[in-house]
Amino acid sequence: MWPLDMKISHNYEYRIKYSETDMMGFVHHSNYARLYENARWELMRKLGIPYSEIEKQGIFMPVVSIESKFIKPLFYDDEIVINTKITKLPTIKVEFEYNILSKSGNLLNSATVVCAFIDSKTQKVMRAPSFFINRLNAE
Amino acid sequence: MWPLDMKISHNYEYRIKYSETDMMGFVHHSNYARLYENARWELMRKLGIPYSEIEKQGIFMPVVSIESKFIKPLFYDDEIVINTKITKLPTIKVEFEYNILSKSGNLLNSATVVCAFIDSKTQKVMRAPSFFINRLNAE
Amino acid sequence: MWPLDMKISHNYEYRIKYSETDMMGFVHHSNYARLYENARWELMRKLGIPYSEIEKQGIFMPVVSIESKFIKPLFYDDEIVINTKITKLPTIKVEFEYNILSKSGNLLNSATVVCAFIDSKTQKVMRAPSFFINRLNAE
Amino acid sequence: MWPLDMKISHNYEYRIKYSETDMMGFVHHSNYARLYENARWELMRKLGIPYSEIEKQGIFMPVVSIESKFIKPLFYDDEIVINTKITKLPTIKVEFEYNILSKSGNLLNSATVVCAFIDSKTQKVMRAPSFFINRLNAE
């Protein structure tokens, strides 16, 4: 049976940096997109296909959409967990679902980031490569 | 009759900076949130209430959600126009709608950013201040 | 006579962005390097050789050193002037000297940034290209 | 005898993030200042006085100067070590010396960052607080 639903999940632990704050006293919202990116490439590293390898295979995975809800502020030196999930089989896109949690388990932010697969030579959209699909199915 | 629909619009012209690119050769997606912010505060400046004044009135306007679609890449030294619109009367939130266009008019990105109104002393959510509402209604 | 001293100078006007502040309430020091970069490429644009053209000629100009003195803080919405000077003829490197001034003329920051010239194909150091030297000498 | 020379040293391990690269293909120079900052506050955390505690004591430590030499490029996914040293007793300033090394021990960057001590209420310069000096002397 085709795996319509996947349950790939990874927790990325992170401590907020001073340069990520702004004069409101907490993390500026523009920093979250970088955190999501770092978290998803650590998920891919855990799966054995670090993003640096994906690019060496001639594939770019640019972001095509972001949706983010900023629920509670992140403060300097806070320790957070960025949970990343892949719950749908990739097609020409792959969707990463995020929940950022405090150490005590409070939900601080949730987001969805969609990446495309692009052939880095032709710059054309392509389907998720088989090594990528196979690795996800193996989980 | 109550103005359910507003048509406040502003064009912010911008030239892409080198530091905004990444090794894919175009602008890293994490930079767009800053561009939206700069564009909306220039809209507010045009309306006569720069955001620096709003904070002096004891009001923070943190971002509570972002939705962004990355349609075509932005390249170094490209000249773009960031169109910002307010089309709904603010309540406890205000919604900014964005279209980023190339000089030749191609749509490169569209986004919606929602800001809350927070009393900077109590850190509590508040309604859009009357000076803000009145200024929008006057347009 | 060989032009040992040059007096190429450019003023880049800039307004401080919200995302550039940190929780101390003023601009985080990590943002200045981007301001210097933007200012020097505007100087080069004024001279008729925008940096995007230099890269198209197969030349990279990476930064090889920075020295910066942070004299007074920059605040959100401040209007500043970044003065950039080239006072020495480039060799295998070119030196940019910066003074950041408030609207009222107070010195807020001074810096020196040195860029190398790199052949983008061979990744080797090269001398300043003749079109670059000639353009500076013409000033 | 007064400790003119100190040998406080800390290694901060770091993996280069995608968003830190630019279209030249390696880390944009503006990112190093953040790396130095993160490394020095991890040094202070190791000494038992995390910077978040220093600010809670009413003391800011803004950067007053940076000198940085970019010796070799840092590439995406590279694992690096940022060595931070304090070799002089703080006065009204404290000096952090940096060497960024590859996993194989090559020197990639060296830098010096000087921070001042500021009373966060009066915004006046102050001497290094005794708890800071004592902690360094205890090493």
C-alpha cells in the first residue's frame, strides 16, 4: 500500500542568540525562516541525506512558500526545540511542518515551509529524486 | 456607511543587496520578511504616522503571522517594487498585503503579514488606536 | 606623475531599519558590514562600474579585512550618511575608508574595509583590472 | 603579583548554515561578527557568568571595535572551531581574540573584538564589574 501518510519527525535543539533580538526585546520575526531551514537540513542529515549532498547531486530545494504563526515571543538565551515533520510523500514539492516549543513544552510558533525540487543545471522544476523518496519510505 | 473596504496602497522601490543572496545565486527567502517590514513602515510614514512614533505612543506592532509565496527569484542588483496594501479596517490586528514586482511588472512574490497591537507597558493585546484608525479612514 | 593619492568620495544616505536593532535598543554591530558593502557598491555604481558588472567580467571582490570603530550608537529610524572614500590606488587589493555620520554631522562610526580581486574562474588572486584602475584615475 | 596576562580560552564548535552563504559560494563576511558574539557568550557561560546574567545585573557589553582578517573562505556545511581567548585583564573594556579553524586545523580567520562595560540605567561607561574580574582571576 502506498504510504500516503508519513511520520518523519526530528527535534532540533537551539539556544536563542543575542543578534536575533530586536528593540522590542525578543526575537525579530525575520529570524524564524533561518531556524526552519537549519532544522529541516538537520532532519535530512539524520535521514542520511544532508542537503549539501543533495546539491552535489545537482538538485536545489528552494523555498516556494512559508506560512508561520507567531504565538509567543522567543527571548534571548531561551532554549527551544524546533520539531520538524514530513507527513506527506513529496511530489514536485516537499512540505515541512514545524512546531517550536519551549523547554517546558509550550507551543511558541507553528509553521509550514514548502520546498520545490529544481534541476540546478536546467533550472527546471523536477520530481523528488528517487533517492529522496526511497529514504523517506524506508523510515 | 462604515468603510469595510479600504484601498490604501504604497509602492516601495528597492534594489537587491549582495548580502541578501545565497549560494543558489539569488535572494535567500529569509530576507523577504525584512523587506515587507521596511515597506509597511514606509507606507505608515507616508500616511503621517511613522512606526517610530507609534512606539513612542506606547504601542508595539509585532508580527503574528506571515504567509508568503515565492513565485520567481530575486537577483542581485535587481530593482524591484514592493507594493503594500491595507484593504481591511484594523481591529486588534492589521493586515498588510504585498506584491513584489519586477521593473517590467512581473509578479515575483506575494505575501500577507498580520501585525497585532500591543500595549508596550502591560504587554497586553489592544485594539488599533484611534489615531491609527482615523488616519486610515481619512484616506 | 603617478597618482599616489586619490580623493574619490561618495555619500550614501540611509535610514536605520527596525530589524537592525537588538534588545539593547540600537543597531546590532553585525549590521555595519552590510552597510559598508552597500555603500561601496553605490560608490562604484556612481563611477560607472557597478559591482554586478565587475562580477560579469569574471572578477570577485571578497572582503579580506575589516576594521571598525563603533563610536556612537545608531537608533531605529535615524537618518545617516555613510561616506566612502578610496584614497590609495588599488593593487591586488583596494581599500575603502568609511565614516558614518548623523544628519547633524556627528561621527558615529569609522571603518576600513579591504577587498581583494579574485579571478572567478581560477579562484586566484589577481591585480586590479585596468578598467577599474583607469576609471579611478579618470576621477 | 597582578595577573597582567591571562590565558582564558574556549573552543566553540559550529557548522556553517546555508543562509550564511552568498552568491560567491561561501560565507558572506557580515556573518562573522555574529559568530564571534555567539562564541564569546559561550565562553562566558563556561566561566559561569552567561551574558544574560550580566544584563540582568544592569550591565551592557556593546562592541566598540572589531578587527577581522578573512584568510580562507568558509563553505556551507563546513564544521569549524571558533577559538576565543581573553589574554588581558579587563579595565573599562575587555578584549576577545579569535581564531577560526577548520576541523583539520587550518586558520581561516582571526579577529579581535573589544567590548565596553555600560551601566544600562545611566548609559555611562563603567569599569569591569568585580564579579567579572574575580571570575577571570580565578581561572
